[in-house]
Amino acid sequence: MAAVVREAVFAGARSALDPACGDGRFLRATGLPELTGVDIDPAATPGPGVDFVRGDALTREWGSAQFDVVVGNPPFLNQLSARTTRGGSSRFGGGPYADAAAEFLALAVQLVRPGGRVGLVLPQSLLSTRDGAAIRAAVDEAAALRWMWWSPTHLFDAQVRVWAGVWEVGGAAGAVRRSFGPQFAQLPAMTMPAAWSGLISGGTPIANDGPTLGDIAAFTVDFRDQYYGLVGAVGDDEVGPPLVTSGLIEPGRCLWGERPVRFAKQQFAAPRVALDRLTPALQRWAESRLVPKILIANQTKLIEAVHDPTGEWLPSVPVITCLTEQPERVLAVLASGAANHWVHHHAAGSGLSATSVRLNPRLLASIPLR
């Protein structure tokens, strides 16, 4: 907190806002004379000296209000949380699964006067998630990142890995100073990369104007409807295709039947899916998946893919399915160091650990064919 506030507060600043202020610690740390806090939590108690408004900063009508500084540690929402689903774009431009923290960043940039600063603690997933792309682009247009910090360990009260950024609103893009880890070790400054994930991966430019995996393969991933549609049809004693989760996929190998797996909060030794217990719509989906394919774990340090040449496995959400007439070539590309470098450059920070990435069909399809 101290490092974020130190970077955000500047000479001449008088007013500060925390749009999710909680107990007000970020505001008090600024030492500024005009403090405003907003929080929807009934338990929020920012204390004396803070002009406090109870409510949702994201839906509040702010009018012409502007502040010198916005700081804080806004709430994060899991990608699979029902509360993240809006069924469409957010009022700040995020997709239907944009993290709430991205919304707070977009709001903060709007509420800071030109020359002012925004300093927020954010989930590392915001560096690369698809549904935050429009917000990242809008922030880049309105403000310049001056300082960032990230850590592979859990800090603050967050249960996810976080990073922090300090932006100058209306500033021209330039060098970004970087710190790392619990001790805030200094890293070399770097020019702001085109992809925010490059702040963690090192930002080495990676260009490709040639063919990609998407030219020879189709990648798809299933989501809520398929996940919940399988509940009640999965069991160790069922007759039907094996259910393969991401945890069962290793490079070139499927561990179904060798490693226990959890699905829908239950543990199974060798889960199969009773197709006759699925709805007609889910039966059609299963038929489309029970074909020759490559299955890819959705989150990994290195890309993990396995070939299902006979189409006997049914992928569990969120395993990625690849259909291709050139499976050997696709598998060779996915196993290459170049492919792993590509996905880490474009998705650093998106996984549950600092060294893992969350894969998606678009990212996989963009991998160069080399």
C-alpha cells in the first residue's frame, strides 16, 4: 500500500478518492486534506476525516466530480462467478466477464483531472484477459503508466495474485518503472509494451505476419451450459465416454483412470458420462466432441496437449478442443519453445500462479506456424 500511495501522490495534490474504500487505509495514507471514500459494503468504516458515501461507485452518477488522486484496492471477482456475468458489455467497455477491478480502473481514469494520478492494486489477470481488452485500450489512450509492481506471491488481502499500477492521466507514454516481489526489488524500466502482459514477460516484441495455427486448426472451449449440463450424468460406475479434465492432461499423455479427478465438487477415480442422461441439446454437443481431436489444458506453465485420435474422450469445461486434419503438425507446434514463449508474452499474469497462463482459443489460434 505504501509504495502505491507514494507513487500516486504528487506535489500540489489536495484531493483523493478511493472508490472501494473499506476501512479507509489507502485514503489516510495519502496524507491529503480532502478525502472521499465510497463503498457498497455495509461494514465499511473509513473513519474520521473521510467524506464517506455508502453506495456502488460503479453505478453512481459522478457528474463533473474530479480528483487529484484515485487510490485503492478494489474488489476482484472470479471469472466463473455468476456476479461477473452481465450478458453484454459493461458501461465502461468491458466484455461480459470483465473483472470488477477493470471497471474500477476505467472509472478511476475518468474521475482524475488531467495531470492527476491513479494508483490501484489489481488482479494480474487484467494484464491479458480478453474481456478487459477494451478497457486496457481506453486506459492507454487516456493515461500513461508510470510505475508498476507485481509479485508471484499472495499479498494484501487478495486470494489472487496481484499487480499495482500508477497512471498519469493525460500524460504522454514513456518509460515504465518496475518493481517486483514482496521486497519491491527494482527491475529495469521499459517502454510501455503494446500488450500489458509484456510488463511481466519482459516486453520483448514478438511479431508475426505469416500463417498461424488458426490456419490449420479450429480451437473451441465450452462453458457454463456444458459444465452444468453434465452434472448428474457423471460417475465412476457409468457406461459412456471418459470425462477428461485439464488436470488429466499432460504433454502427449492423458492420465484418465490413473489420477483421481474432481468434478462438480465430487471426486472420481475414472469418471464416465452417461450420454442417455443428458438433455437432447447436450447429447448433440457430446456427439460433436466425440470425434478425433486434440485436447489442451486451459491453464499451464507449458502448453499441455494430448491427441485423441479415435474420438473417445469427452472434454470437461474448460478443456480446449482442437479439430484439425494435421494433428501431428499442431502437436509439434504446441510443444515447441516458440509457442510457449508466444503464449507467455501475450497472456502473462492470466493464470493462478505467476508462471502459468490461462489459454483460450483465440490465443492458441494466433501462435505462428514456424
